[in-house]
Amino acid sequence: MQSIFEILMLLISVARFFIFAHFIMSWLISFQVLNIRQPIVAQIWYGLQRILEPVYRPIRNILPDMGGIDLTPIVALLGLEVIRIVLINNAAAFY
């Protein structure tokens, strides 16, 4: 059962990495540091969007329109952190 706990923690870490990478890339693209016309940048960007859009879509449906400010990644990170805390506090159930 300990391995299930560690696998869940690993999946949360990977999801957090993808969200941070997507967040940073969105800022770099907005400030024209990165260009989507470059093939490698476009592949990474669209790949991250395909991975994260199923997570972001339900959150965007709940959040009100903020007029250009997207708080979806922050809410997703908070949700992952809540799940991580619950898992750690209930880690005894996995041993």
C-alpha cells in the first residue's frame, strides 16, 4: 500500500510541473520571448494545452470571467495541494 501512496504523490508532482511549465510558457509567449511559430515551442505548447485542458475546463466553468486574467492554474495548483495534504495526513492508511 505504501507504493500506491508514493505513486499518487509522484502523479501530483508531475501534474504540478506541467501546470508550472504551462504557466511560465504562457507568460513567455505573451511577452514574445517565445514564438509559437517555432516548431519545438509549438509542439510543447499544444501538448501542454492538450494535457491540461481537461483539468482547466471544469475550473473555468466555475470561476467568473475576470476579464483577461486566468486564475485557473492557481486554482488547479491549490486543488493539487489540498489533495497532497489530505494524502499526507492520511498516510497511515497506506501502510
